[in-house]
Amino acid sequence: MSQTTTQTQTSYPCELLEQRFSKLKQSIIKPEDKANLIESYHRLTKALELEADRIAKLGPKSIPEIDFATIESNGGALPDGLASLVQQTGCIIFRNVVPEEQASKWEADLRSYTKRHPKIAGFPKHDPQNFSLFWTPAQVQIRSHPRVMKAMQAVSKLWHLSDDGIPFDMSSQVLYADRFRIRHPSLDSEYTLNAHQDSGAIERWEDPDYRACYQKIFEGKWEDYDPWNADHRSEAKTDLYKSGKSCSAFRSLQGWISLSHTGTGEGTLRLVPELKLSTAYQLLRPYFVLDETFDDVTPLFPGATPGRLQFLPTQELHPHLALEKSMVGIPPVKPGDYVFWHCDLIHEVDKFHPGTRDSSVSYNGCVPLCPYNVRNLVSLRQSFMDVLPPKDFEKYEHGELEKDHDDHGARRENILSIEGLRALGFEPFDVEEAGLTSGQREMRRMANVELGFATS
């Protein structure tokens, strides 16, 4: 046993976990990979230092952006050079996905809805700005708008599979009913969300399927790791501790549509625009957290507390991320812009909002058609028909329920596209579409059976 385990618990830089995590830590790294992994970690920390300096110099300009019209003229895909950049940064802003007038009207409609129903729960309690609403007319229209659906399909093309026969269809979307935010200007820090990574914490090491997504990193070959390979994503378990508050869908990219004019630092999103390096560092850090020397015995996993649904990096425990330099605010956005970031990208929310206007967004991530997400779709369709909160939000405080509102939006006429109808489970997926891989075709067939549109 290494000398590090003889230290007192109070000397550890973070929480000492149960001894079973020592066995887990040892089981992940094969003895024959140890030397390569140590070398790879030192290459990684040097690369992170250079990248943090690059990001700091660019600031918000390190976040790629493109006018959506350019994507449309490119056959619905990002140009090759930009696609490569986005795969590195893990984020992008699509400009002008929806006309500004339409997006501004949606914000006005949402604001009006909350005023008509003041007993709706929200956060913070004393001045709600993030509302427990899921089926307002505006939200249903936003998620199903044909250009919104095309934007999700375009950015989803960054993902791929090793085998075309795997039942998985990135070109089809399943909707995830989330909330919206209308954040008021304030120097009150109550509305904030520190640096984090969603979809689990210790699960990235503990769950075998989740861990398989990062196998190259654990072999000391982080340069060969592909963050955009989806082979194991559908099977990954993100809530081993049954918190009841995990996301029940695999969101390949998180995202939101801007409903307001919001400047950098005005109560909006902040990102670490370097995907592969930050992910590799997060996963290798437990092996070097004690004096930067390799340790696969001490049960330390900084930032990954069991039972938490988020990995939480800090400057103290993850110094090589250089968060004070590498975390940057996104460029100014206007109504109709669409911001996407990879599901593994570290992000946070501005602690303060020193601007003069509300910072308003509607959350709408990419949820590709895969076995894990079909189960969520069946449940979501029922929530729509019952006008009830989706299962991920059942345990949250809601105040009044939308089903008691005559002006709720859970009506078919608010679904604005055939893609939106499919994404909500009201129309079958097209299994005869030309150009499908065998895996896409099988995934659509499986979904149609699960949704009751086919028998086999």
C-alpha cells in the first residue's frame, strides 16, 4: 500500500471515499498501461497550460459561431473546417435560427403566461426567474419549430458510431421538455450555477458502460480519445445512486435558444471551450491529486461525490484546468440565436447579471433517437397528454399545475412540424427514408414498435 494511505483523513484535499472506491480506482488502470498513463498525464497538463493561454487571449471569440443560413446552404451540415473546430471546442452558436421577431414574441408570451399564473413555482422562490413550466404554447412551439429541428439535426451530425449496424439514429430527435429562464438584472448572487459537468459524477468511473466511453484516456492515449463517438452513450448509467433527479435522456448536446439581447457577462453562460483536454484531465486527476504523483490506491475522486448528479471541478482540486483563464463568457446573443455545448463540456452561469435587460432563454438540448431515449419519449408523450410535469421534474416544487390552466399549450396545434410530431411520439419515424444505415433503420423500427405504431 502506498504511503499516501497512512495520512490522516484531515490532510486529504477532498473527501475520502469508501474503500471500495480504492478497488475501483485500481481496476480501471491496467498494470501494463501505468507507465503510458503517467506520461500521458504530463503531456496533458502541458497541453492544458497552452490551451488556457490561448483561450484567455481570445476570450469570447474562442466560442465558434456561424449564421444558420450558411449551414442550410451547405446541405444542413457545418462546413468541414468549422466542424473540426467545434469538435475541439465542444460548443458553437448558430446565429439567426429563428427570426428575431418570432423569438421576441415567444419571450413576451412566456412573460405574459407567468403573470397570468403567479402561483407557479420557480427559482429563486422570492423572485422566480426559472419557472416550473413545460407545456406553455411558446415552449411547445419552440421545441417543434422546423428551423429549430433542423438546427438540432445539423449539430448532431458531429457525432458518429463505429458500426453502422448499432441501433442509433443521430438524424432523428426526441424532444426533452425542459424549463425556461427570464433572469432579471441584479448583483444578487442567489441565481448562480458554479462550474460543473452534467449527467452524473462518480458514474463516469464507476459504471462500466459510461467508463467505456473514455477507455482510450485510461489507457494513456488521450490523444486518441474521440468525444464524439456515441458507441456506449445509450447504455451509460448516469444515476447509480437513484437520486430521482437525474436526466432521463441522453442529451448529446445541451442547448438553449436565446429570447433576448444579452451581452457577455450579463447573467448568461460561461464555457471551457476545449473538450478533449478538459475531459481527459477530469478523468485522470484522481490518480494524481496527491502531490502530482501516481496513486491508484487512495479512494479520492475530486469533484465526483457519489450521489451527486454533477461533476464539480474547482481551482483548488483541478489547478491545471486554469478555470480563471479557460472559463469564458459566451459572445453577445440576440433573440433567435441557438447555443449548443457538448454533454461533457464544463460550464457555469454568471454569478451576477449587471446588465440592464432580462437574460431570457428556452432550454432545448439535442436528444437523439436511441434505445435509452425511446423510453423517455414514451413517458414524455404521456406527460404531454396529461399536461403534467415530465418525470424528471415530478419531485420538484410546482405550485399550480399547467393542467389546471385553460391556456396551457399541450395541444397538437402547437406542434409546428412533422419532425416535432415524431419527436413527441405522435407520428411514426420513417423507416423507408433513403440513405439510412441499417442501425438507423432498426432504431426507427424499434421506436415505432415501442410507441405503438408497429407490432414487430
